[in-house]
Amino acid sequence: MITFSRSTLEYESIKQDLLSYAVSYAGRQRIEELAPMTEKRAIERAIAETAEALALYGKGASVPLPSLEGIELVVSLLGTGYLFTEQDLMAVQTFLHSCGQLKKYMTSKGELAWRIGVYANELQDLPSLQQEILRCIRFGVITDEASRELEKTRKKIGIVKERIQKRLQSVMARHASILQENLVSVRGGRYVIPVKKDYYKQVNGRMLDQSTSGQTVFIEPQEVAALQGELELLLGEEAREEAKILGYLAGLVEREAADLMRNIEITGTYDFIFAKAKYAAAIGGTAVQLSDTGYTVIRGAKHPKLLQTMVPLDMAIGADYRTLIITGPNTGGKTVVLKTFGLLSLMVQSGLLVPVAQDSRFAVYQGIRAVIGDGQNLEQSLSTFSAQIGALVQILKEAGPATLVLIDELAAGTDPGEGIALSIAILEEFARKGATVMVTTHFNELKTFASRAEGFENARMEFDAETLRPLYRLTIGQSGRSYAIEIARKLGMSGGVIERSQHIVSRQQSADDSGGGGLRWDEIVPAKVAPSPSPAMAAARSGRTPGGSGGKRAGAAAETEREESGRGGEEVDGASGEAGAAAAGGAGEATGDATRDAMAGAVPPSRRFEVGDAVLVTSIGKIGIVVEPSDRWGMVMVQVQKQKIKINHKRLKPYLKSESLYPEDYDLDIVFDSKENRKKRKLMGKRHVEGLVIIKKPGEEEAGSGERKANPRK
């Protein structure tokens, strides 16, 4: 597993949520170290432990997890010779006491917690160490019973303090009139009395301090000076004896260091497990089964960050197909599907319970790699496409049968034709390596590829075509639409743009239905636009040029162009658009015969095709029959599988001449027209019949209709 994919799939964010449920530094450390596992048995054990802890937590049980407050410092100083304080030692005693309580609690649960209960068996409450700490320290203070020497010293200290107090009371009684207050203070560890500044010399003693205002002087009377010296010596003996006791207790703790460390580790484990259980309760997590065959099926899944808003996800992968092509509209939830599936897989392999139905089953992947987001980097000059391909290069090197690859909008940032080809080649390579792949796309060609290729399957995000709202439901086995035009209309795109878009799409669909393999984008005639005309163009359109009559010819040619454009605009292709643009430019800049020649767009003799000729349409790889010869734009009407389309002569290759196909004087209307229309036309040729009409289908031209003879020899 690599960090980038975890970050992309929001795995680290899940860990941050999990941290909030831990109560100890050891538990938080385990969460910070959490990573997806690849060993099936280890994953199953972790899931089972979390489920067991969730069952205990769900019963309202309060687990007595030991407090590790203060223990971290003690553990860090073990073996250094550090003299632990009374507070440090009391923290050790409290921790050991809590370990004993946890051990009793887990033992009492028996079969309800047999998996996680085994950890408690190794807890050591070390009663002798606890007792010794409690004997020597109580309420954070070393007791007199800690040692005989300490007890004797403290008794002597008590006697000396009592004698000092008596003598001070005697001195204060004699000098009551010059005292600032009738109380004893301590300065520098020695007892003093507060005397008014003007009278302090009347007291036999040593001045140790004075008040901030300077009105009070603190005097140590001479009568207690010797006793205070004796007290200081005794206090020094007490401190040395207390240090001996603390050193003794520290030694006891050092001897039990291994058990203490093990107890802390077990406590961290329990904190970690119960943190996972609490998080599972918060997200509605469920224990899932693991698959041995790489098959994943999830029911009712939700992204942990979208519990309140996400429509539950049902999907499967890894059995009949290992590559899933997901299509559908923008904002329809395709990326959410990738992220949900990837994140839940990472969580499952981390021993977490996930928000899915109980009959869900997950495969175990050795690597989960995600390429989601544009990945642009200005410093490294990486475009969206470059960043994606750069990531895929590395993934292809590492991919294998146990790799899950998630790709959002594969090869979307480049030329569609090359992007489609590259996408198919990449997916085929992943399939060859046995990887499990989920990819989102808007390429229709990938849908077709997935429907035909073994091991591939289509899926779509459902969309309400009436309300133009995504339903966020994934349906496997069907491909989806992008609904781009409908969404654009809803967002306020102008009617002209919408109408033009629908026209292009309808031509694409017609080409698909005809079996021609779809309409090439370079066969779409550019829509007629009206740029600001140059003076020459304006003159040509008005029939006036500086050259007089030549300008009239140019105007006529331009008018002819507009008429032809209006009549056959839906049947000419991109090449004619180019010819038309060139002709328009010629009309605006040339005059006389030169303009007329430019408008004519003469077709080379080698490209002239006659009615009835069989030709190869190179753009779709199919054979058609010429219905009408080339017009002045080089456009030839060809019938391919009962559909008439206009194609530039450059995209036609001679296949068979009409003389080789039909007898002399053969009526080609039999080929080009319906039986009903031929009967009507024959009848209309004999006499007028009221109400009799011939209805032409869209795309058919009146020019060239009527009797057409193959290879007429006149």
C-alpha cells in the first residue's frame, strides 16, 4: 500500500476520527501506526476482535481501561537511574491496580469475549510492588513507617519545632507593643517575628527580611537561633532518608520493568480495539466476510463521511469480470463509487467494521491504488493527463492478480481518439496482469469495448431524465449516458447551442444505427457563422465589387453557396465545410472568373463517380452505391445499407463500375427508391392523380430522382 492512495481515498481522515475514541497514549499510538494488512488470517482476527468489543460496548458495559496518566514518563526513564518522585510511584501503583481490575472484568465475560479476553491473561498486577509503594507512600507523601531511621529523625524534628515555638511565643509576649502582627512567619526556612521598622533594634536578633513597603522588619530572635540550626541539620537527615526510600522503591519498579511494559502494551491494545468498536457504533459498522477468490460483493454500502446523504451502494466485482467500466452524468456519483469501494476495502483490511449489509464479502488485495483527481502540478509542469499517465505507468509496473486499481476519467485530458485507444490498451494490460479495475469514463467507445471484451462489464449511475437529477444508484450490466446536453439546458445554455448539439448527436446515432461504425467528428459540417465581413466580402455579398461585372458573378456565386448550404446542410461533412470556407474566402477576396472557379471547387477526374458505381467508404469501411455524382463541393450522395449520406469524394475509393453491376438501361430506382414510390412515380408519369404525393425521407434529395438508368449510352 502506498501513502498517496490512502490519502486520495481519505483513509488518513478516518484514522483521525478513530483517534478521538482512544483514551490513552498507547492506544493513540496504535491507531497512528494502523495500516491495511494483506494476510487474510490477521485481517479476520482483527475484524472478529473489533466485533467482539462492539458487542460488549453495545451492552452498555463500562470497560475499566487502566489509566496511563504519568506512566509514559516513568517508562521513558526506566533504566536511566532516575530517582522517581512520590507522584511517579503512585502513578505506577494506580496503573497496576487498574490492570488487576481489567483482568477480573475480562475473565468475568467468559465466552462473550474469548478472543480479546486472552490478552488480559497476560496482565500482571504485581501485588507485592503495589503493597510496598502503599506502605511507603500515602497521599503523595512518604510515610513515617517507610523506615525506622526516618521515623526517629522525624520525631526529633517534631521536638525541636515545639521548643522553637515556645521560645518565639515568649519573645513575642515581651515585645508585643512593637510587633506589626502577632504571628510567626518563615523566611529562608527559618522562623521570624514581624517588628515595626522604627523599633526593630529593640529586639535582640538578626534581621532576615523586610516587607515590600519597608514598614515591617522580620527578625530571627537570638533565643531561637541555635534551635533553628539544629532543625536544619535534622531536616537534612530527613531528606537523605527519604531519598533512600525513593531509591529503594525505584529499584523495585526497575525489576518489574518487563511486566510493566507488557501491561502498557496490552492496555494500548484494549484501548485500540475498543476505540475501533466505538467508531463502528458511530458509523453503523458491520463485520464482513473475506473472499478467497478475489470476489467482492457489497450490499447497502455507504461512505463513512456521507452516512446521512449517500444512497446505499450495491455492487460486485471479481467473479465473471474483473474490470468494471462506470458511466453516467457528471455529478452522478461515479467518483463517489470509486472512493467508497476503495476506502471500505482499506478499512476492512485494517480490521475495521464498515457501514455495509451483513451479507457483504470483500476480497483481500495486496495493493490498492487510486488515480482520482487532476494531479496537476505547476512546478513540475504536469497537466491533468500527464499526472494521470505518470501514475498509471508506475501502477502498471506493480500491478498483479491481487491489485485493485481505481481510475477516475481515464485519459480524459487529451485528444478523444487517442485517449480512447490509450484507455483500451491500458485496460487490456491491467486485464492481462489479472488486476481488478474500476474506471469511470464518458467515452462511448469504452462502453462498447466493455460489452464485447471478456472479463469486462459495464455499469451506470442512474439518472432521472425527467427531473435531470442524479439518483446515485449503480446498475451493473448497463452503460449510462452523460446527459450533458440536458444538464447544459437546465443550467441555462442558449437554445442555439443546445439545438446544434442535438443535431450533431442525432447524426452520430443515425450513423451508429446504419452499422457504419459511427459518425467521424471530421465529417461534421461546421455550422454557418456570420463573422464581421471585410469590405471585399461585403461587396461580394451585395453583387458589387470595384471590378464591376466580375463583382456580380462573385455575388451570384456567394448566393448559390447559401442556397446549397440551406438545402443540403444536414448531409455534407467536414470536408465540405472546409471547401465552403475556402469558397467563401475566395468570394470575399477574388473577382471575376477566379472567384467563380474558387466557388466551383473542381473535382479531379480520378475522383468522378457515376450513378450506380460501387465505392468503398473509407471512413466507415463499408461498400455503398453512388446515388448522385459529385457536386461542385466534391460531395457524392452514396447509399450505404439503405441510408443515403453525402460523403466527400476524397473519402471514396472506386470498387466496381456500374457497367459491371447492372445490365444496360437497368432502372436504378429499384435500388434507390421504395416499391411504393416507384409505383406512384410511374402512375404520375401517365396522368395527373389528385392527392397523390411522393414523400421523401429526411436526407433524400429531389435532384436525381425519377428514372435513373445504369450506364446510359446516348
